[in-house]
Amino acid sequence: MPLPFCIPLGCQRQVDSLDRSQSNLQAIPSDIFRFRKLEDLNLTMNNIKELDRRLFILRHLRVLDVSDNEVSVLPPEIGQLTQLIELNLNRNTITDIPETLKNCKQLTNLNLNGNPFTRLPDSICECTSITILSLNDTTLTSLPSNIGLLVNLRVLEARENHLRTIPLSIVELKQLEELDLGQNEIEDLPAKIGKLASLREFYVDMNSLTSLPDSISECRQLDQLDVSENHIIRLPENLGNMSSLTDLNISINEIVELPASFGNLRRLQMLKADRNSLTQLTPEIGKCQSLTELYLGQNYLADLPDTIGNLKQLTTLNVDCNNLSDIPDTIGNCKSLTVLSLRQNILTELPMTIGKCENLTVLDVASNKLTNLPFTVKVLYKLQALWLSENQTQSILKLSEIRDDRTGIKVVTCYLLPQFDAIEGDVGRAGSALPDRGAFLGGPKVHFHDQQDSTLDEDRGADAHLGNFERHNTPHPKTPKHKKGSIDGHMVPHEADQPRQLSLVSNHRASTTSFGESSNSINRDLSDIRFIDAPASLPNGVRDTTMSPEREDPPQPHHHQSQQQLAASVSSLANLASNNSQHVIKIQRDNSGKLGLSFAGGSNNEPAPNSNGDTGLFVTKVTPGSAADRCGLREGDKLIRANDINMVHASQDDAMSAIKKRETVELVVLRRSPSPVSRTSEAASLNGSAHEINHLGAGSPDNTLFHPSNTPVYAS
């Protein structure tokens, strides 16, 4: 019989990697200090408040991760860990960085995100091996003046701080590939910033810039440039020299014109130039033949150049809230176009060539002065949404053919034409030079069939799909990197008149998005799905919402439809009231720290979709396969308690605090059977996804065509 095998106690000292993450530790366990040759120590997501001095006798440590703890002091002894190559102090409460950190000469990755220190010592620049330096969401007012000594630096992130100036030595970072200075107070960039020859991504959005240095055009490797939300009046004349540029965001500035060299941007795929002061669009735009998305909303454009027809790959064109009186016939050459939005202009007719846009899915011409539509609209067989009025309740209308009395040409019309409401409502706007930038915050609802629910998650980089409309990732780096990235979540920036939107995230990006963010999204809004007569065989009273261009629907007064829908909603909710039940759900975060849920509503915010005006907090999304899904949480559950804190009249901030840094989250929810949210979700799954198409919002770094929902959404 073989002898039992055992490992001598002394062998434990040969351990070189140890993971004690998410272990609810209040302090560093003493047994760790026995492993004198330990190289990799992971203590992330605990409740450690102090770094025991014995930690620094582990001189072989190469990777130390104490992120997501409550450490307030980084001891000077950190300089004794001379073998460190990666130090992650992300999301603690450290207020000072010791000078001794300069002794860690082999350090390549230093993450100090989410700590409230105001000063980074100049001596840190003696660690010349650093390739990634992350300083997001601190209270820094300046960068080290000698930062140019970090000759191996490839990624520098200093987003969401209080930087006013950038040290001139930054232009010496010849290896720098990604530079993020967004959400600061920067007024000027170094004149020689073009010396950053390796730069591929540059984000300087949400600052106080009035111009860009001409030398920026020398950054020939630049792929993504975001200068949105500044006060820029003029772009460099030689901007077109940046031949590698694919994503350019100049939204929310004061730019009057695009430079003539713009046509040299042959690789440009996405241009966001909304909310500027453009009075004309350079004909050179037609040479940017790689463009797939073009956003020009809320400017002062009176016309579009004929060269717009050269954009053969263009899928999305948004020219909302301008002064367009006509659209060039060449628009018919944009055969790839799927979304064309011309809302709030002064259009009196559309060109007949619109019928050549055979892939068009969404055509929005609401709030114009159209008297009829060209008959070629009827050959747009892929059209799923035709918006003629802000009060429109159906995505597709019955169109009738008539003869235009003035021209004798066959046209089509319906009960929403001519657009009398637009003529009356736009007199003031058309009479002035200012477009109504904030007049349209909501939008009609659209059904798109055979689609899955599209929701912005923590990783803002996920694509959102709208029929054949594929939206590119925002040019920002992934949202969690920039949006403070803490477990409990932080506010995504929006305009002052927009409700707050927060994200419960644990990992860095996408986003958002800056969930994003952004900014710029296709948001679920199931509250306005219009039910119509359907066969009795469909479950739970779900009614068929299939629509087609040939569907006959008698025009009914809008107020009558609204009353019917309201009565149906009240009746449905009344029937459900007696079936409420409470459930206690304990959710253990997964390995990435995520819960996999989103919720909306709360005091101080708009009610959640389908809550019948209830101001409580409702679960609006449970990610399939997530921790929340496995524990039985459902869409439509109302939050009653979270970790022993009453949530009945709670705000979103209260909910955020209750869940903050909890490894196990205990929720008490009130469940309606079936709940309004989940029942509507079922209808959407049977008959196609319901998406809300909204117009351009300004606050999110990721905004393009669509406004964020009026209901703030938490996601974890």
C-alpha cells in the first residue's frame, strides 16, 4: 500500500501567485507574509483599509492589485518593492502618492484611477519603464512638468480631473499611442502637439478649447479624434492631412465651416458634427467615400451639396433641426442609406429619387412643410418607419395616390399631410436664424421585427442594431475607463436640462458610455407599444403589432386612441394588483464583479417605463445568464429593500449607496404576476423589438443620432 502523499509546510513558501480577491477581507491575512517568494498578489474587491507594513517584505512581488478597497494611505515602504512591474490602486481613497514610488524602476503599468489625490510627484517620471499610466477620476490640477521623461509611455489617461494646462514636455512622448484628457478644464493644447507621431487615439472632449493647434494635422497615425463639447470656432485648414482618421467627433462646438481639405479624409467612416454653427456643408464631403455615418443635426444648414450622392457607403444621415428647404436629387445615389432623418426643417417636398434608396428603413420628415410625398416612396419595400408628425402613433401609415394639382404629377398622401402642425409651429423658428435645438426631446416608437432586445450594458463598446442599421462604436475608449469605473457607478455627463443617468459598473469599459454612454443610443421604451386587434391564440393578451406599408388602418383622432390605450393600461394594471408578491433575492457578484441588472425610476426622476406613474425603482433589464438572472430576478420587479435599506421612496443615489461595494446584494422585490415590464417584453419578443428613436442628445460622449431615454437607468 503506497504511503499517503503530503506537502511539507515549508513548500508553501514556493507559492508565486495568490488570489484573495472578493474575500470580504478587512485586513491583509497574516498567512500571506509567509510566502517570501510571492510574485503575484490579488487583493481586489475587499474592505482593506490599511496596507500592513509586513507586505513590503515580499521583495519578489511583481504584480500587486489592491483595487476596489478602502486604502487611504500608500506607505512610503512601497518603494521597497523594486521588482514591481504592475501596481493597481484603482478605486481607493488614497490622498497622497509618496516620493519613494520612484524606486520601482521596473514599473510598467501604474493604475491610480479613482483616488482623491491632487498631486502626482515629479519623481514618478524617474520610472521610465512605465508604458501605461492611468490617472482618471482623481482631483489632479496638473501633470508633472517633466512627464516627457516617460519615454516608453504608450497610454496616458487623465480623464475627469481639474487640469487647466498640459505640460509642454508631453510632446516628447514619441511612443504615445493613446492620450485621453477628456472632462477637464483645458483651454489650450501645446502648439507642437503634432510631434506625437505615434498617436492613434486622442480624446480631449468636454474641455474649454477654442481652437486646435495647426500642428495636430501632423499626427498622421491618428485614427480617432474627439474634441466634442468645447468652444472651438475653427478647425485647422490642413485637417485633411490626417489620412488615417476614421472617427471624428466635433459635436457641440461653435464651428462655422469645415475646411476645404476635408475631402482628403478618405478613410473617415463616422463624422459627428451636430450642434455647431455650420451654415453650409463643403462639397468636399463627397470625397469622403468611406463615410457610413454622418450627423449634422442642430446646425444652420440651408442646403446639402449635390456631392452628398457620392457617399455610396453612407448608412445613416441625420440633418435634423436645420433650415433645409430642399434635398438634392443625388440623394438617390446613396443606395446603402438605411436611416434618413430630416426632422424639423422647412422642406416643402422630397425628391422623387428617394425611391432609389432601396435599403431605407427609417425616414423621418416630421415637423416640416410637406404637402405630399413622391409616389416613389411606395417602392421603399424595406421601410419600417415613416414619421410625418410628432404626434404620430403608427410607424407606417396607409398612403393614397393622388395627382398634384399644381404639377399634375402622381404623388401620395395621408391624413397627416399637408403638415399643418409643422407650418404653425415652425413660424418662429423659420423666421429667425436659430434652429430650435431643444424642441424635440422625445420621439415616436418603432417596431422592428425579428430582433433581440438591444440595451446599453456596462461595456459601452457593444454595438446597437436597428434593423439593417449598424452603429459603430463611439471613438471613446471603453466607458468604464473614463466614467470613474467604480463598482457602485458614477454619473454620466448630460446637459443640465437632461435627467441624470448613472451606471453600476465594476469593470472599465465602452460606455458610456459612457452607457453611455451616450450618449447616442437606441433605448428600450416599452411603455408606448400600441396594441391592436389580434387572434385570441396569442398568450397573455399579447396582440399582433405587425405593420406593413399596405396595412389598412382608418385614421382616428389621436386623442381617442390615447384614451383607449390609457383605459387598457389602467384596466390591465388593476387586474394585476391582486397578484403582487414579495421575493427575497440574494445575488452574488460574478467573477467580473457584475450583477447583470438594470433599473430605472426612483424619486427625483421620471417614472420607469410601464410603471403606471409609480415613482419607485423597477428592474428594467436582467442580462441572460448573469448573476441576477441565475438568482431569479425578473424584469418588472419593484425594489422594496436593498441590503436592509428601505427603497420604497428611495432615489437612485440611495440605491447606489445601498449596493455599493457589496459582494452579496440582498434585494427584496415586489413582483406583479405578470409584471407590466415583463409582459410587454414578452410582446416585444413575439412581435419584434420595440425601440424608441429619439433625437440628438448633447451630454453623453457617445451621442450621435439618438437621445438617451428620459428615464435614468442603472446597470450593474
